[in-house]
Amino acid sequence: MSNSDDSKPSSEFVVSEVSNEVLDELSQLFGSDSDASVSQTPEPEGDDNVDTTTVLASVGEVTAAGVADESVSAVIEIVDESLDFSSPTPGPADPLIVEMLGDVLTGDDEAEAFVVISDSLDHVVIVDDDRPDPTFEDRRRKQERRERLQRVKWLKLAGVVVGVVVVVMAVLASPLFAIRSVTLEGNVYTSKEALNQVEDVLKGASVFTVDTGRAREILLADPWVSDVRITTHFPSKALVEVAERVPVVWYVGIDQKVRVVDARGRVIVVLDGWPTKYLQVEGVGPSLEAGAVADDAYRAAAQLVLALPDEIRPKVASLTLSPGGELSMTLKSGTVVRFGQPADLQSKLVLVVVLLRRQDPGTLAVVDVSTGTATVQIR
């Protein structure tokens, strides 16, 4: 069958178009009339360029095999100009190409590409199907559902944790673990009113959630209290340990009331009468309220008294603070020890101790160590 330039080649061959002479020859060769009907492929006429009719015929065969025309989005013609179509080389087809061809002929919608091969296996047509994968949306919805379930799971877990914490706190704060017994230790001069307020804060509160900080602040507001420690004991007890300040010296203020001072210079208490258990710092000092801090000279005087050795402290009658801030000490024997300004008192006190160990204080009228060296006046 020959093709003319003006007519479109047919994609199928009809047996009736073969001449009777050819049919007779075929019948004699094969011995059966049933084999006479064969499909023939036109031979190329010696032109090196590939005849596009062969490719289009292959596409037509695919369409006739059941692939809908509208499913084909693009047709790509692959032509190898180096092939000689006048003498095709017979041989088995590539299994991969055959498999892809089977997808085309069976109309598999999930095939991403279709490969169509002509009878001579010299031309390949790839039909690309750009239709979206129908399973993509399903996978996306499943992924979103998994992420949503994951978030819900974490939210539920957080809710469970918060609920457990709330329940535990409610149980610990319940009256089941309330404080019923409060023990006080170390309190001698601490205000009774402050102690009663602390007991009111502690009693009835849970041993796990009691506000010990508030109770401690109440006690520290008392001038006599230096430090406080509060501990709770399961299931219903509390222990309050109070460290009170130690009185060291006292002085008379302008209002003629006595101020008792500790080693840090803090006024512990204000009294109308004169105490006898502590050393007096003679002179008139400021009228301070209990809890206030006195001048540095009074703090130095208290620290000097605490530093006195046991052999000298019983011999001291009083201390004196001059209007100029000079500190002196009077012994019971009448000896006056002048320290001068309350600075470097430790080294000055060492000189006094060495001198009093060598000489009888009764023979000394004045011992002056204000300059850092000892000067003595004999009676």
C-alpha cells in the first residue's frame, strides 16, 4: 500500500486491498487460507527522515485500544535519526517498555506516563498524563488528622497534669495536715504580743503551705529579736526558735531615759530606771527609739567591752564618751584608761592588758594609749 502526499495515511490495513495474486502465493506457501490475512507495514522509501505517519498511526492504535483522546495531555515524539528503517532489527522488546505499553493499552489511570511503541519498535511515543493523583488529597487529609490528634493528645496530657497538681495542692492545704501545736524556744525578752501573733499565723495552717515568712517578719520587728527560724514537722507541729540580742552597755539620753545597746549598736530597749547588769557609757547620748541604731562610738564601746579578757572585765567600773567622741574606761581602783578616738581599739587594748599584768592597777592614775603607745601616770 502506498501513501500519497495529499492523503492522510490510514492507521489500519484491510485484507481486501491485497491483490489476488499475492493471496494465492501466500496460500501455497503456508497451506492455509486463514493465514492469508496479514497486516502489512509500508516500507520507507529510502528517505533518511522519519515518516511522521508511522508515529501518528501508533497513536491511533492506542486510541483504538481503549485510551480516551481527552486523557492524553501531551504527546512527545522521540526520533532517532541514526536508525535505518529500511532494515529493522528484529528482537525482543524491552520488558519495561512492554509493561508501560500495557498500562496504556489497559487504560491504567494511575500510570504517570504512557509509552507507545510501533510495530517495528523504531518509534516511541510518550504520552504524559498531567491529571492530579487522586490519592494525594487523601494522604493530605490523613496527615492533617494525625497532626490534629497529636495536638489533642498533648492538650489532654497537660490537662491531666494540671488536674493532678490542683488535687494534690487541695489535699495538702486541707485541715487534715493543720498545725495544732507551736513550740517556742529562745525567747526571754521577746514581746508576748509578737509571740501571740505568730501563734495565730501558724495554728490552723497546713504544715505544707503555712506562711512561715510572715511569722518570721512579725518576730524580727521586735527590737530584742536578732534572728528567727521556723520549722514545721509532719503531721501537725511547728517549732519557732528565737535568737535574742545580747545587751552590752547602756547610756542616758537627753530625755533622761536609759538606752540599752547591743554589740552592733542597736538600741534594744528604752528604760526609765538604770540597769545594774551592764556597763554604763557615761555622758549624754541621743534619745533613740527601740530598734534604732546608735552612733559608731556606742557600737565601739560595746565591742570594747566584749573584747575585755576575763581577768580585766571584773575590774572595770564604767566607760565614758566625751562630747568630742573620745572613749575612756574607768577601773574600780580609780585608774582611768584613755583610748582616744574609737579606732584601732584592738591594738590599744593589747597594750593595756600587758601593762596591767605587769603593774598593780592601784598604783596607776592614768594609762594613755590614744597615740598607739602606752603612757603611764603614777599615783
